Amino acid sequence: MEQLKLQDILESDKEMILENIAADSSPAAVVNVLDRELDRMLYRYAEGCPDENAVTAAGNMIKSIKNSLPFMEAVDDVKEWKLTGDTEENKRKLRLAGIILTILGLASAAASFFLQLSRTSESASVSLLSTALPLILGAVMIFLGGLFLLKPPQQKKNKKEDTKLEFRVNPEEIYRVLKGIMLAADKSLEDMQETARLEKEKSLRASGGSDLKPEEAELFSSLLESLYTKRNTEKSAETDEMISGIRYYLYKKNVEIVNYSREQASSFELLPGKKTGTLRPALMANGRLLKKGLASSAEEF
């Protein structure tokens, strides 16, 4: 079965995550949703990953992500102050308009007065309409100017409104960010596993293709020597079974148990004896000697 990646696990839970966040998108609720999801992701990853080191590394990454989640809640209440009613700037504009209207009104009334004087001097070119109209307009402008200056329009009392803004989290954006984090985490885990694989291959090449450690080779060599000595003095099915079990275990580690023969004499320490036989088998991996064996030989050295 192919090992699941963190992003695959996240993708399979996408709908559930979005629904839970949409139900309550406040920062505190989102933190709880993501915290539970991260626990679930780590459990599923560990369940399908045979590499203990990768599981430990994934656990550390998930822990770091979880420790950063509370920053989403580090948002204080924000207040927005708004001014209602007319401002001082509006008042200044009204006063300026009042002054201008008053000046124009006075000018218009003065023009009407001089035109009237011209008419009393029997100037036929000046009509009644031409003298009355500026007077009327001047009076209206003086009235409006005074209204703006002395009685500005009813203004509402300035006051501040305290508006509390409520922050909400965008579910799609949160998922997008989390997926990006998981992509980076998967890349780190893959790099770590690839490095471990290369190191293992290097170690296997150095040990003749076996991942049996030197101390393990010493241990199994001593154990086999005891079992061979016992078998040489007393035949026992139990002893043969134990030797067979060790042989199979070492075989899975690419290690071969080699008994003495003339062809393999260089892989053994030889002791003189009444008969030729293996006292302790040699351990070899891909033709490379890991541990010399011990044998007795009736032949002359």
C-alpha cells in the first residue's frame, strides 16, 4: 500500500474542514477545528508510515504548526469612530456663503439707489423695472445672507459612534494556507527519507550489502559457536531449529552463514584436530567477510 502524504490526508478532509469553519468562522472556533484536524492527520500518517523517523519528524512539524495556531486569536477588539451631523467645516462654508450673499445684496441695493437718483433727475433712459429689480434681488440676498450668518440650518449635535468590528476567517483562504504548509512538510519528509535511504545504501555498500551492525555480527557469531559446539557433542532437534532460525534471520539481512570447506579456508581460523569440521561458521555478505569462522582440521597445516 502506497504511503499517504499529509496533503493527501488534508485533501480527503477538505469538505469537512470547510463546513466546520463556515459554521463558525470566529478565530477561536477555527483554531479548534484546525487543532483537531492536525491530530487526525498525524494519526493517519503514522498509521500508514513504516518509517519511525519520518513519523517522529512529522509529529514535530505538526506540533510546530499547532503551536502557531493561537496567533489567529491574537486580535483585539477594534473600534471605529464616526462623526455624525454637520462638521465645523460645513459651518464655515455656510458663514462664507452668508457673507457673500450679504455683500452682493448690499451692492445690488446700492445700484438700485443710484438708478433711482438718475430717474428723479428725469433721465428718460431709466425705467421703473430697471430700478426695482436690483432692489428686490438685493433685499432677497441680504435676507438669505443674514439667515446663513445669524440662523444657520438646524444641525445635529456631534457625537461619536463606537462601532465594534467582528473579525471572521475565510474558510477557503485558511484551507489554501494549510495546504501550502502541508506541501512544504511533505517535501521536508521526502527529503529526510531520501537522505536516510542514501545513508543506508552507503552503509550497506560499506558492510558488503548487509545492514547487520558489527556488534550484531559479534553477538550472532558467539551464539552460533555455542550452538555448533552443542550440536557437535550432542545431536538435538532443538539446537538444529535454533541454528535454522538464526540462519533465516541473517538471510533477511543479506548475511550468509558459511561452513568450513577447503575453498573457504581463508575465511576461517584453523585449529588442529582429529577431524575436520566447523566450530563456528563464518558470516559473509555478498562475498565480503563480516566475521571469520573457526574450524578444526585433521590435515596438516
